[in-house]
Amino acid sequence: MTSLAIWLCAAIVAILVGRAAWVLRAERDTPQPRGVEPGRGYTEIESQYFSGVGGGNQQITRVPRDPQEYARAFVPRRKDTANPAADRPTDRRDDDG
């Protein structure tokens, strides 16, 4: 590489590092709130997809604002509450031999 190319590469790297430091400092000085305050009700999230050929999808997802209700959404439900062992997977095989 020639000395001009080395200087240009060094200048580009210095500019990128300086810009990254500037952005990180600006983000650290002005923290942005994350999420929503816990409470009652739901937050609705709308997602859309259009393929451009006439197809697509639109969906609205309701996310509970109550942390306990939100956590319960991820806990698997039992199918048979009278017999809890019925939900456990078995390792038995129905082979005759």
C-alpha cells in the first residue's frame, strides 16, 4: 500500500471512531425510558406485511401491562388438572418385541 492509502485509511478509521464515541456519549447523557408503566389494560402492537402482489398479513397483538399477567402468558397450561401426571411425556414404547 502506498503512504497515501495508509493515511486515507487511518483518517476514515479516526472519523468512524470519533463519531461512535460522540453517539455513545450522547445516548448516555440522555437516557430514554424503556417499556411502559405497569398497570391495567393492554398495549396494542400492530404489525403489517404486504408482499406487493396482493398478499400480505395484518395482525394486532395485545400485550398486558400487568407484569404478573404478562408472565403467566409464558407458563404452559395443564390440559388435565385432575390428573397432573397425564401431561408428563412418557418414555414408553408400544413395541411388541
